[in-house]
Amino acid sequence: MLKKLRIKFIALNMATVAVVLTVIFTTICVVNHRQSVAAVDGALNQAIAQAAEHQSRQMGKDALGEGQPDGEQPAPADGGSDGSSSSDGQKASAQVAGQVAGFAEADAAVGWENAAVEALAGSADQELAVADSSDVAAPPTIGGRERDGGQVIPMALFSVSVDGAMTALGRYNTASISQDVLEQAGQQLAGADEGFGSLSDLGLFYVKRQAGGVMYLAFADMGSASGWRSLAATLAVVEVAALAVFFVISLFFSRWALRPVARAWTQQRRFVADASHDLKTPLTVILANTSIALEHPERSVASQSQWLESTQHEAEAMQSLVGDLLALAKMDEEEAAAQSGAARPAFEEVDLSDVLEGEVLQFESVAFERGVRLESQVEPGIELRGNEQRLRRLAGTLIDNACKYVDDGGAVNVSLSRAGKQAKLEVRNTGAPISPEDLPHVFDRFYRADKARTGGAGGHGLGLAIARAIAEEHGGTLTVSSTQADGTVFTATLPLK
């Protein structure tokens, strides 16, 4: 049974850990994927913003005549001097206004259905960037690192003309797109709204956005956000390794965690065996006596009194055993109820000094018959809260046990005193000490040393177990020490009220 329980324990722990790790690692991969997609979206929008800013600056320079190479000035319209007349300024302003209006008109009349697509890797914009590099913002850097040593998201940026043709902005392009893929992308995005999205069949992320009167399209490969795949593979390996390590740990801890269960199982088996043994003997005697009496029905009761008296004696022994078992079961039940939060049975004020003196008085005749000196030193007025009947049984059990196992002509000493906030009850007897191998088990149920089984002292091995349960029920302890010089000493400490 314990083996099956251990297997279930390990399997349940492994399943729980596997589910938890899977959920955590899946969440990490999902978050990583979303962050990667957000990074692609930000990079594409940043590229469009920079392209729009550069386009605006370039339009202003062309309109003002500053787009000529260094050392050149725009020629006067009328062949006059280098200074520009007021009419020239008006013409330049009109030209700028016309270009802006043209872009606005192009934005309103963009037609995507039959657009001719051009992918110009080295466009005029790239050449213009070389000429005016001092006036243009640096290309976008993705991933929060420096461009010269970090990871950059490959992208392709296009502007859309009035007739719907797409022109590659080479200065912002870090990747190229094949002509057929670009045509399919243009067709699918013809009626699409502005914003970020994906073309799964083409493996592309895109941003469609109008800025500065110009419509822009930015593309990035969907592989830019696929880092979660390698992360997932790594986490899968980590999970397998973690489960292997946890399996080894579970093997070790299963032994430790189930040790109380194994001990309880062993004690239960021993309890059943011992109880069966102690019940079997009186039952056998009772059945034998009954059989003998029934073989001679003609005889009178008086002539068969010995069988009847033997039957009664064995029945009383069984009754005592059953009573002890019921007492233990009741205290165990009360202890379990108290641990679950239920209230213990109400205690009353008990004069422990009077209880102990009464028990000593009852055992004086027993000690006299056995030739044992029974001495007592009881401090008066020691009171505590508890169950008087059970405290009386605690004292009686200790005194009875001491009288049973004292040596011939020995002595039993009973003392009760205050020790701080506790009452200290000691019962000492002379004689052969308890062997070291038996000493740790004297409070175990049904445990009896060989001298108890063969010395004719009787008992079922439950008395000391009940005594310890009573002491613990009252918040105290019961311990034992046994040496050749000091004899055997049982010490019960109980908290005072």
C-alpha cells in the first residue's frame, strides 16, 4: 500500500509541477511574441515618421532654392543679379503651396486597384540623402541597442504617388521585397484601413499610414517577431530538465513526507496484532470453560464454579482492555477535534494534592501485600484546571506501574511539588532499570518488555500510553528515565491554573 501511495504522491507532484511550468513558460512566450510584434510596429512607424520629416524638409529646401549643391544659387528668373526680388519670393511661396496642395489632392485620389508598382532600390531620395545628410535624422534603431552592434529589424519603406505607384525610399530600406510579393501586397492593401497589420500568406507585417500629405507603406518580415520560437524550444528543454531534477527530489522527499504515514501504518498493524493477541487469550479460556461446563449438563453450578469463576475473570480482563481502547479512542478523537478548531471538553478546578493523596492511600494496601515501602511527599494546595477523573487515572497508573515492577523489598516514592508555573509529579521505584532498547518505547501502545510479559505482572501495555495521553491533554508532558543508581523515574509536568 505504501508503495502505491508513494507512486501516487510522486505522480501528483510531477503533474502539478509540469502544469505550472507549462503555464508559466507559455505565458513567457506569449509576452515575448507580443513584445516583438510591438517592436516591429514601433520600428515601422518610426521609419514612416522620419521619412515624412525628411520629405517635409526637402520640400522646403526645394521651394527656397536651398536644395542646390554647395556654392550654387538658383538662377534669377529675369537674368538679373544674385539677390532675389520680392516677385521671386512670391513665386517660391506659390510653388510650395502648389506642392502641398498637390499632395493633398493625391491623397484624396489615390487609386490602388490598377496601381503600377515600382521598387527602386537606389532612388533619387537615396542620392539626395547623400547630398543633404547633415539635415536628415539617423535611421531608426530597433531593439534598444546601438545600431553598430545591435539587432536591426529589416524593413522596406515605400511612398505612394498620386497615380497609386509605390516608390522605394532607399535610405530607410534595410531589406528588399520581390516584385511579385510587392504586387500581391499592394493588391491586398488597396482597400485596407490605415494602421498596423499582417499579411500571413506573404509573411509580412505592414504599417499603412499617411503623414505630411503622403501615403506610406512600411513592410517587415514576420520572422522579425518569431524569436519566441527559439525561446519556446529553450524553455521546453529547461522544463524537461527541471522535471527530471524535481523527479529526483520527489523520490527523496516522498520517503520523508510519507515517513509518518509509514510509522502510523506500522503502529496500526502492530496495534491490530497486539489487540488480537490480548483478546484471543481470554476468548480461548472462556470458550474452553463453556465447553467443559456444557459437557456435564447434569452437574450443578456449584460443582462447576471454578469454570464459571475463570470465565468471569477473563471476561473482566476483556472488559478492562476494551475500556482502555475506548479511552484511548476518545482522547484521540478529542485531540483531533481540538486541532481542527473545536473546543475541548470543559475543565474544572482540581486540587491535585488531594487527588494524589487519595491514590497513595489506596495503594498502601497493595504495597503492603507485595512487601514494598510506599513513601510520599505531597505539597498541599496545588491546584490546576483539568479533568479530575483522568488526572486520578494518571496518578494511579504511575503508582501501580511502580509497584508492579519494583524489586523485592524495594521502595516506591511519590512526590508532588511546584516548579515555577508547573506542577511536578514524580513516581520513583527501585529495582532493575529498563533496558536502553526498551526505554524509548515504554509509552507505545501494547508495548511490553519481556519482563512484563513473563513476570506475571499482567497488563495490556496500554496504561502508560493512556497516562501520557492524559498529560498531553492537560498541556503537560510525561517522561521517563531509568538508571541502576537512581532506579526508574516517571515525571509528569502539568501547567498550573
